[in-house]
Amino acid sequence: MRYNKKIFRQVDITLPLLAFLLVCTGLIMISSATQVSPEAWQTPHVQRQVVSAIIGFLLMLVVTFFDYRLFRDYYLFIYGGALALLVVNLFRGGAGVAAQRSISIGPLAFQPSELTKLGVIIFLGYILSREKEEISMTSLGKAILGTFVPFLLILQNDLGTSLVLGFILLVMLYIAGFPGLYLLLFSGGTVVAVFTWIVAHIHWGVWLPLKEYQLMRIIVFWNPGMDPFGYGYHLIQSKIAIGSGNILGKGLFQGTQSRLNFIPEQHTDFIFSVLGEEMGFIGALVLLVLYLLLILKGLHISFKAKDRFGSLIAAGITGMFGFHIFVNIGMTMGVFPVTGLPLPFVSYGGSALTTNLLAIGILMNIYMRRQKIYF
């Protein structure tokens, strides 16, 4: 017990406070996006999100009670379990995109791809932390293969999450000491190769491992007006909503684009569009400041971690958050193609919310144990 008291003196409430503020923001915006009047704000979506938040905060607290280095001892079990769930989900099928991404157990449903992100981070943390200086070709090969397998398993049903895994790999390789120039060249070469592949598919029918809606989302990104009532509709309506918010917004529950359901998936992928319309530039700026503080705190924890494993885990989680935030907000503003990535802590989705809160708990764990405890 004496040990626990000394450990918990190191607790920093910054992370849980930021998570709480972001979750509360999400509940308000989900309520606004799914209800036509403020009097009946407790929609089924809000109620389910509250339950997910409670579960997530409990997991966040639980994960702080044990040393995060236990993940290193059971990394293969965690990673293998995540892959097993992906394989089960891949072959079970289901009607609709959401069903294909989720596994249902009674009344509960979760997306294995969300937990896979943490599984890959822990796997990469173990592989790369064994290298003291330069990364060996063996470890590099294991890291790439360990990321590529879940990348392929997720790609068919969830392009956005598969891209997150790729970014996590780049971030953790950089923190582990892999030359940044090589990573930059690799990233640029990958973008060029993918673009060439898509062009070859369009002109010569070359096989492409993407579904039609995924490909069309990429194509209409360059010109949403080519299909304004189909695949380009999301981007057009989202930009209209954000632009009409001006400085102060139209007011909570007063957004015409969201109230009249012009914005598809407005409580999930396009929740930022609702916030931009109703809370305006000021509201969006406040949200971005909260996210900036979250990212800076994650980087601080990575730099202050007492071992290489903790530093890599913290960097991977921070990179995961950063990619989600950057791509989701960019997507709603037409800067990036529609990928289906939720906005962390704010978008509706129980699996994403509980996973993100679990990740916050891991960051807290690493920060609490950044110093040796003497007794």
C-alpha cells in the first residue's frame, strides 16, 4: 500500500481533465446532432455514449493500477488476440459497413479494429524498444510485417483505421531513432505509388484492394462537384455547414444544416461540421486548443518516460490521436478525402470512445511511473 501511495502522488490530472472536457463536448454535440429540440437532449445515442464513457473512464482508472511494463511481458498475447478478433470479424460478414466492422455479443457490439490500434502500438513498442541505438534490419522487418498484417485485415472494411496503423508505425520508428529522411522518402514514395495504382485502375482496370465507395471517396475529393448528390454530397454539405457558422456560430441546437439533416453521418464522422456551424470559429478554436494540449501532454510523457518501451508506447498513442484529429477535421473541411475516421472523444461510437479512454489510462500509467520509487 505504501508503494501505491507513492505512485499515486505522481498522478497528473491534466490528461483525465482534458478527456473529460472533450467527452462532455462530444455528448453536447451528439445531442444537438441527433435531436431536433434542446428539451429532449437525452437521445438514445447520447445515452449509449454516456454508458460507453462510464466504461471507458473505469478502464482508464483500472489500467493505472498495474505497471505498464506488464504489456511488454504479454505483448504477443495482446497482439495475437487482436489479430484473432480481426480474422473472426473478417469471415463473419454482415450487412452494411457498420455491421462488417463490428462483433456483437448480445446487446453489446464493438469494433476489433479499435483495440487493434493499441495492440499494434504495444507490439511495436516491444520490438523497437529492444534496440538500444540503431534499428536492425530484423527488427525493422518485424515492425513492418507486424503492422502490415492487421493493415490488410482492416483495409477492406475500414480504410481510415488501416491508415492510422501506417502512421503509428512511422511515428514509432522515428522515435526509435530511424532516420527521418528515410521515413519522409518512404511516405512520399507510398503516396506516389498509391496515386499511380489508382490511375492504373481507372484507365486500365488494374486490380485495387478497395471497395467502390472507398475509391469514389478518393476520386470525388479532387472535385466534389462531379457527383454533388452522391459521393461528393458529404464534403459539399460539410463545408457549407462550417462556413455558415462564421465567428460565433448559429447557436446550440440552431444549426440549419444539422437540424434539417443535410449533413450525412453528422453525429459520427462529421460531428466537427455540426460544431463549426453551431459554435462557430470560436467554438472550433476552443476544441482545437483542447486537442493541442492533449497532443503536447502526450509528447511530454513520451519524452519523460523512464524507459524506451514507455516512450515508444506514449509516442504511438499520441500519434494515433494526432492522426485522427488532423484527418477528421481536414476531411470535414475538404482538405482530405472522406476516410470514416471519428473525431477522438467527440464523435459518437462506443468502441472508439472506450479505446481512447483506455489509451489515456496507459499514458497516465507511463507518466506516474516516470521516476524510480524509493521506499
